[in-house]
Amino acid sequence: MKKILNVLRDMDLTVYQSERFNLDNFHFDPFQDEGEEFERSRIFEKDNKFGKFVLIKSITKTSNFSYFLDGSRLTYKIGDIETTDHKFMPIVAGQIATGVCKRNDGKIKKQAIEQANIILLHSSINEDDLYDFREKMKVLNIRNVPFIVETYRQKNQETRPENFAIATIHKIMQDLEIKMLTEMVESRLLKPEKMLVIDGSLQFMNKKADVRLFENVIGISKTYNPNLTGILKRKKQQIGTVLTKLEFGERTPVYEYQFSNSNRQIGAWYLRIRPKKFVKNPLDGIVKVEKIAYLDDDKEDGFDSGLIDNISQSILLERNVTSYGKEARWPNHLYPIHLTERMLKDSFLSSEHFLNLF
């Protein structure tokens, strides 16, 4: 099989060989709650208007979660190209996978997985060349995983173009997540007693996606910005100073926020899922939970506190068995999400195999 960079060279494009490396080792994702704008005038739940911590009581041993969705990516710098307007821009490639695991009879099994290989060229490439390259890549797939050719746009000169390319790959991955969620909703798989957990913040899910898709969905973030301000009555107080006081099994009240260019109302709360004595850092064992307000009553008055407590209890039930020793973020991990992540990562080609295609 001809090397992919040679396909571009055969099209009379100027392509330079460069050191190939994994970009994920050099790029730091922003906090998942970057850009949040909180509504500070009220608590976003009906029965906790004074904003107190709530201790979650153990009522049942049955979790309301049946499905666990995650997306994963690997990104690489594979070369450089000279564009028609004389820009010297990196060629970036990646592997993406989106998958759902389902609990069935107490066991976690694969429900679905979808993968793609991505090649990104700078947006200034000639449109005819882009079309020709896409056509040539249509015949190439590895283990029945197709190659998708897209472009990325550098929005400013201060940020490395590789970062914009990574953001483009991440968006393609999240669009696959929405596609998978849509198929599940249309198949009527999700119910209040069979909810779906998405690994990560809901604010980054496709803003054009129908809000009704998220009726029986929550998002759980293992990482979040502890320096976030504007969420509490003391405007300059950072959320991290409050979260350290959470005890095992306690949650904060639900806070409301929106994000730019979207009219979604999201309720967010924090829950400590590990006893303090078993973790090293003050914020270890605390997760951030999000739910999109779907009903008009929820949008107006906030969520029922009983619903938030039931979701929180299900989260506490999912924390064991842990991924201790296998996952650096184990204190903030739910085990079914850990298994879903492993399924996706195990589906990727090795970096050596993937880079050898170029």
C-alpha cells in the first residue's frame, strides 16, 4: 500500500517529512467547565433553596444507570504541507472511537462502537486538491475503519495550529457521540430507570443537538476547574475552597449555568464519591455531575431535589469496584466508564502501526 503522504506528493503538493509524534502528550485540554456562566440569583432545585450540602441516604442497591457512553481519541503530527497561499502548516491525523457499554444481568458488555481515522489539512488547501484527496482515501480502510479527510482553521496566530486541528478532531468525535445517542433515543432504549451516563461535560455536546435527546442522560466530569468563581454568593470565592469541605456521600446544591451561543439550561452539582481518608489530594474523589433541564417546569423552577438525590445515589453505587492501580484518576472514576474507556482504547491501532501508514 502506498504511503499516505506519497499520495499527496503524487498530486504535486509540497509535503515535508517531519518527526512524527503523539500530540496528546504536548496539548493540555481546557477545563471541561471553561466558559460557564452561572445564574447566581437562585439554587436550581426545588427543595434546597438555602443551598446546603445534602447527605445522600442509601435507599436501594439498584442503580438507575444501564448505559455508559464515552469517546476517545489519539492525535498525531505526521508532516507539514505548503499551501497554495504559501502557508507552512502541519498535517495532523488521528484515531477516534465512540462506544456504549450496557449493564446486563450485572455484567458490563459492549453495546455499540463506531470508529474513524482522521486526516486534517489546513483550510487554505485548494478545493480541487481536497476533493481529489478525499476520493483517493475512500478506498483505504484498516480493519474496516474508514479514513475521513477534513480541514482545520487557524483562528489566530498566537495559538499553535496543531491545537485547532486537535479541537477539530475532538468535535468530529463528539458528533459521533451525538449520532450514537440519537440512535439509542430513537430505539427507545433510555428510560428513567435505564439512564445513560456520558463521560464528560454536557456543555461540549453538539449545541445544535435536540435537547430532548438528553431527557434520560447525565454527564459526569472527572476533572473541572477548582478556580471557578461566580458560582457562589461570595462572588470572588473559588469553588475549590468549598468542595474541600464535602464529606463522603455529600453533594452540593444544584447550580444553574448556560454557555455561550446556546439556550440550554444545565444543572450542575458536585458529589464526593470517596472517603477523604482513602485519597491523597483534597479534591480527589469529587465528581461534577450535569443534567440538562428538559421539562418547562424544570427550566422554570429547577430540578426536583429527590431526582438529584436518586441520581447521586446511583453514582455512589457505580464507584466500586475501582480502577485503582490501573487508572491515575481512579478516585474520580466510575468503574463502568473505566471499562468503556478500555474498550475504546483497545480498539485503536498501535501508534507504530498507525504512523507507518503515512
